[in-house]
Amino acid sequence: MKHPFEFGGVISAAHFINRKSELDLLEKNFISGQNTILISPRRWGKSSLVNRAAVIVAERHKSFRIIKLDLLAIRTEGEFLEAYLSATLKALGRTIEKSLKLLREVASILVPKLTFSAGPDAQMKVGVDWKQAVQNKSEILELPQRLAEKYKLQVVVAIDEFQGIAELVDVNNFDAVLRTIWQHHQNVCYCLYGSKRHMMLALFTSYSAPFYHFGDTHVLEKISREHWVGYIVDRFERFNKQISNEVASWLASAAEDHSHYVQQVAQIAYGLSNVDCTQETAETAFNQLIYQLEPFFSEQVSSLSRTQLGFLAAVLNGEVAFSSSRVLKKYNLGTSANASKLKVVMQEKEIIQLTRSGEFEFVDPLFKAWYSRR
């Protein structure tokens, strides 16, 4: 059964809202071979944006291919290289037979390994043993360029949660190895995106970092309220219910225009509505969503210290001078040095982030709403 709203994964074309300037940017960069860096919190639509741009470019350019990789669950150099090779062969080979052929032609030193995954999405894939991958890392990292050059392809390597490259547990300076090889590629460009803003900025804007000025860097903004309102009203109408612009605007505002949460709360509101979604129904939907998320938020808070909780209270109340004697005393933050440390720790925990104006805000608007009620 189809639902009026979509969330929890990569968004299909029917639910893709606006992002016209971002799509134009990615399309232009993909075609011209310009490396691109995208930064935004999780569930703001980075993956959906990159996927949509890839579909558009592929429809217009038959020679275009995209290699997609997610670093979220990757912990070691060997895991990265295995996944990188498998993603490359899947994107450029497309079949087991073609993948094996490509591997023999371009990287004959590698001995292929076939693996089969069970379950509803069962599939066979070509890869190599992780030890062999580490021993031949240059062969693997050069593979997209060699294949692109040999078969006259335009290739984009898109890597999600790229900040994880700095957290591989068994290797140091792996980002320097990647930069050294990737910077010479002429037929391949890289779209690297991640959700931990402070880590991504450190990787790409720090003068001493290997990836300094590696690509066109953009911090993704939220979808504007007006586009959310039009979308919500339209989806209600398509599924034979009604919602006013005012109530739709309230839903988007309550979720602070957060892509995932706007879709989710709108879906709940649609389910609660008979024919018309009233303001009361919208508020009930929002409260239901907070209730659903409460176990996750409670667990998150249970791991925080008293000073960390005090720091969150200060952010919630709009404080900015965290090292002032008044704020230190009011929120029991300890010393000014401790307040500075709290800023770093709470960003690393992905609970708060810096805005463009240099102020702190909650990463998760529903966590903020829930915490404010405490």
C-alpha cells in the first residue's frame, strides 16, 4: 500500500522536494568532474539529493556511472577497501560475469572472492579478501580511474558518512593515502558527504588536513517552509484528504523543517485525520511522534553527566556566553575551561552543532522539543 509521505530511507522522485539549486550544482559538478563536499546532519536528505542528481545525469549522459559507498558501518582499512572494490565492480560491471572480466582485465593481481548474502535481498557479489585488499590498496583505489579511462566513462565516487575515514581503528593517515591517489584522477570525481559537521569541516577546511580544498564544499540548508507547505497540502489532496496551508505550516514549523521529521509527523497527521486535518489533529500527531521517540531520547540523556545536562539547558535557553560567571553558576558548568570542553564533547556526541552565525543549536529538533518539556 502506498503512503502519502515517505521517510526512513532514500526518497523517491515523487517525494523529492525543491533542492533545485543543489541539483543544478551537483549535475554541473558531476559532468565537469569537479569534486564536491556536502555537509549536513543525518536525515536531512543528503543521500536522496546525491541519488537524484545521479539519476538526472545518467538519463542525459549514457557514459555516466556512480559508485556509491556508505562508511557508517566500516571500521577498518580492510573493510573500506573491500567495500570500495565491491561498490566499484557493482557500479561498473553491473553483472557478476562483467565484474569478473573487469577485475581480470584491469587488476589481474587481485584474486576475486565471490560472496552470497542471504535474506530477502539475497545477492552474489565480487570482492577480495581483506588481507589481499590491504596489500594491494593502490590497485583498488586506482580501479575506478583505470576502468573509466579504458571504457570512456564519466565516473563519480559518492561516499556517505565520509568523516568515518578519520576513525578507522587500524590505520593512521589513511585520508592522506586517499588524497595522494585520488587527486591525480582525470576521469573520476568524488562526492564526499557526511553528517558530523565539526569532523567534516576539520577534514576539508583545516589547512594541515590532507583533504584541504579537495573540492567544492557546501553546507546543506533545510528545505524552505513554503516548499514544505505546498508539498504537504498536495500529498493530502492526492490521497483524498484536506489540510490547510496554516496547519501544514504548523507541522513543518513544529519539526523545524527537518526533512525526515516533517514527512513523519505529516504521515501521522494524515492517519489521524478523517477528511480534514485540523490544528488539534496536527498537535496530537506531533505529541504522538515525541512519545514514540521518548525511549531513544531517554537513553541518550541517561548517558550524560550533570554538567552536560546543564550545558544543554543553557543552549535550550539561548545562552551564548557559556564562560561567563553568570552562566557557569546558573547551569553548574564548573570552570570556563570546562565549558569550552563541553562545547567540543557535545558536538562529538552529535547533540548540538554550530550554526552559520556561530551559535549552538540542537541537531535533532524533536530531541529539543522533548528535552524542553522535561
